[in-house]
Amino acid sequence: MKLPARFPGRGGAVATPFAPEEAVKIAVSGSKAGKLVFSLGSTMESVGEVEAAAEKLAAEAGLDEDACFHVTMAVREAALNAVLHGNEYDPAKQITASFENNGKSLIVTIADEGPGLDPEKIPDPRAPENLLRGTGRGIFLIRSLMDEVHFRQLHPGTELTLIKHLAPAPQNP
């Protein structure tokens, strides 16, 4: 199944009919490489489904408890931002979540259909003038917990790619 045309650049991606528990089992088994892509409505339930898929992916990749928590928390925040700030809970808009274990890294992509986001305009929550403001903390958290974070404008929408590098397997002497 192809993703809808409103998600440019993803026409060749395979979308799994949404049954996240089953899809994650199929796409991510053990520490094997795998990829899962699905679209969800702009709801808090969707945020929970994305979070659960991220937690399963991180655990099955062999990350320790702290690293699993970091990936899960960062992905939850990205999905929450997509639903709340990107799509503004609009039931006509969806978020798309992509999860991949390529054997070297976990790559999670979250996209919304909102007006777009310029990451350069996100205020630094650590700046004295922003300490009491409620903006910028989520992106700051995501950047702190993941190894790489990339933004891409979709027109409409924003795509956020989160990358956590996996430790290389120990070599036998």
C-alpha cells in the first residue's frame, strides 16, 4: 500500500494497515533490521501508540534500560508535538510514524500535516528570558536524548527524524 500523496517523498514507502501491535511484531523481531511505517489520527491515543512502538523497537534492538527510556521519551515528545502543535488536534489531519532498525541505528521519523516549523525560531528554554516560558522544552528534550535530530519541511507539514546509534557488537578476539 502506498502512502497518500500528501506525504511527498514517501511514495514508495510501504504502509502497514494500522494494527500497531501486530505490525511491530512483524517488522521488528529480535535485533534484526526492519522498518515499519503507519499513519494515525491526531489524537492522544495515537501518541500512545507511537510511544509503544518506539519502546518495543528500542527494547528489541538491545538498548539498555536508560537508552530505551531516552528513545521512548524523545519519540513520545515528537509525536505529541506533531499532534498538538503541528496538526492542532485536527481530525482531518494525520501523523505518520516510521520506525527502522538498520543494524547500526534506530531511526524514527514523525511527520505532521501542519503549517510547518522553523527549528531556528524555537527559543532556547535555558536562556534567562525563556526560563518561565513554556515553549522550546520539548525540542530541547528530544535533542538531549537522541544522538541526531533532523528537521525537514514538507509543505505542508514538518518531518522530524530522530536517530539513536546502536553500540557495535563486541568483537571476539
